[in-house]
Amino acid sequence: MAKKNVNKKIIKEGKKAFKKSPLAFVFLFVSLICIGFSLFTTYDYFIEPKINRQKYEPEIIYSALDADPISFHFLEAGNANTGDCVYIKAGENDILIDAGSRANSAATISSYLNKEGRVEDNKLEYVIATHAHQDHIAGFSGVNDPNNKSNKTGILYNYKVDNLIDFSYYESGSTLIDNKNPVSLDGATEVYKKYVEARNYAIDNGTNWKVASELTTVNNNYIVELGKNLKMEVLYNFFYDHTKKDITLLNDDNVKFSSSKFSDQNDYSVCLRFIQGDREFLFTGDAEEASEYSLTKYNKLNKVSLFKAGHHGSYTASGNALLEKIQPSLVCVCCCAGNTEYAKSNERTFPAQDFIDRISLYTDKVYVTTLGDFKDKSKYTSMNGNIVVTFKDKPLIECSNNNTLLKDTEWFKSNRSMPKNWQ
């Protein structure tokens, strides 16, 4: 009854207003209709969560020719041990991914970085430690050196590091440590303990530090603008926010994982994509089967112009599920080819025959940093040496020793079978 009386009152007042000023009444009425229509048509755009706005604003893909240049430097470790270290010059940014293979690699890495045209201001804008294995982080702490201000040769002691991104967990055997808050380091390797010490030194000197789980979620990758149409993206990996016990949560109709297939450290690797206009480049650390599958499941992966071979060209990485998505044009392998440090059988030493067979379906442009020896683990020499791949107008490959493709080396002809696609 009350609602009916209110409606009558509104109608009565409206009639009075119309008699007093018909034009004003019409103007007000039309204005209300326009406002209502505007609110209706923009409701989705302004009220729905921001993440859904991409359907209204599709990303524009620019040509790589309209982007700043980027160069990737795959470094030798200065010893007979396999390890990863990649220096990247992206626009005005100096980036370092990993610092393997041993603590004494720090001096070799620094010597390379300090050359003219590289890290001229002693500052690295981004450093990424993919996971806690020695062959990836030992050079961050380095060895004792009384000639340095910090008394250490390590990268984190001797460079100003603006941003450090690393892994979410350390796990080995029964030891599990939250890398974001390592309350106790009991059970951890000395290498990891020294890395944490070096990281704390960097943080105390102004480094902004984040673990991967703080930067990206299943629906939201972390993107850094490095220059004109040039980006670095931290891709979501299931093992940023899950541990060994959770591996079966990855299971679906395509795969059935169990804990026995999970590497203690490798699958925790921080995985990165660099984007230069319409070109893409992929770095997956030592990610193996489960981790690679999570990349394909939770990220939109495209063909890549460059792929750093997963896990040094191991038979356990660079699997078909990932390769079918990225179909690499060029592959660089950081390893000491033929050294039996990490393999019992010769055919599974880096780069393994299984890896070669899978890669051969997509490209024969495979380069390897260092050559080891099957019998003597202390012997090494350069294969391609330091591999530099620059993307500006078109890819330019410059190696410190030679530019010979893996399939054309004497080592390959003597120790590996030629895949059909490479014949």
C-alpha cells in the first residue's frame, strides 16, 4: 500500500514539473535515458575483474624489427664441470641467469661480464637463480678472496644487483626448506647454505629479492618491460607453489605422474620467456618431465626462435610435450659434452642421444659450449666456446671457438648416431 502511494506522489509531482517547464522536463527525461544506457553498455568493462579486460583489449603483437635488440651469451664455466650461466643484454638491462658450475666459476663469469660493452656500470638489473643445485648457484657465492672488498669472488658479492628472483623450495631427500623463509638450513648442502649467505649480503646492500611464487600465479605471469617491445616473463610453474608430495595433482587424462618421477631440485626451476616483438625465447633451467608438462598446461606457449636446452641436454628433459609446443629454431646447450659426471653410460652423457633425437625433429641448429672427456673428468676444452646469439634484424651467431653445428663436429660423428632428419 505504501509503495502505491509513493508512486502516485512521484507521478503527481512529475505532472506539476511538466506544467511549469515542459522543456526542462523533457531534457531531464532524455538525460536519464542516456545515463542508463551508458551504464548498461559499460557494466562489463568497468565492473568485471581487470583480468577479464583482455577480451576487450587484445594484445598487439609488434614485429621484432620494431623492437630493441637482445643478445644471449651462453658461457663456459671455466672448468670440466657442466653448469649453466647465461648473460643477457636486453635494451639497457643486464641480466644473469644462474652462475654455475662450481664456486671457482665466479672468476670466469666476472671476467666475461667486465669486458667492454657488457656490464660497464657493475650493475645487474636482474639476476635469476633457477634452482638450488651446485651447477647453477655455486658462482653466486664464489670462493674466498682477500683482494676483494667483500672477501669473496661471488657474483652476489661483487655486483650491484637491483632484482634477484629465485626458486620457492629447496628439497633433497627428506629435507624440505621454504626458500622464502629458511628458518633452519639443517640437512641442506653447503652450496645452498653459502648461496643463502650471499643472497643475504646482496639484500643488505639494496637488492630487491622475490621467490617465484610471490611473482606469478596460475592465472597471472610476471612481466618486466625491458625496452621497446621487449619483455621478460616469469612463466607459471606448478612447482613454484607445490612440492614433491603434490605431484599427483598435475594428473589429468594426458599424464599420470607419481613421486618416483620427480627430481628433488630440477622441477623447482624458475622458467622464463623473453619476448622481442613477435619473437620468443625460452629458458627452463633444469626442468624435467613433470615441470615441463606444467608449463604446457598452464601457459600459452608458442614457437621459439631460441631454446636453452633443458637440463644441459639430458635425456630427462626437453621432452616431446614441451617441444611440440615450442618447436625451437635454434638450441644452445650449456654442458661439458661427454663428461661422465652426471651419467653412467656414454650415450646418456650430455648432450644425450635421446635429447638429440627429439630435438632433430625441429632443428639441426644445435650449439654446445664445452667438450669434456669420457675417461678423464678433469679434461675439457671449448666445443663452440662462449655462444653469443644476437637478435636484431635477424639472428647472428658468434662463438668464441667456432660456429660448427653439433652434428658436424668430430665428437658427434664418433659418439652419437645421426638422426634421420639430420642426414
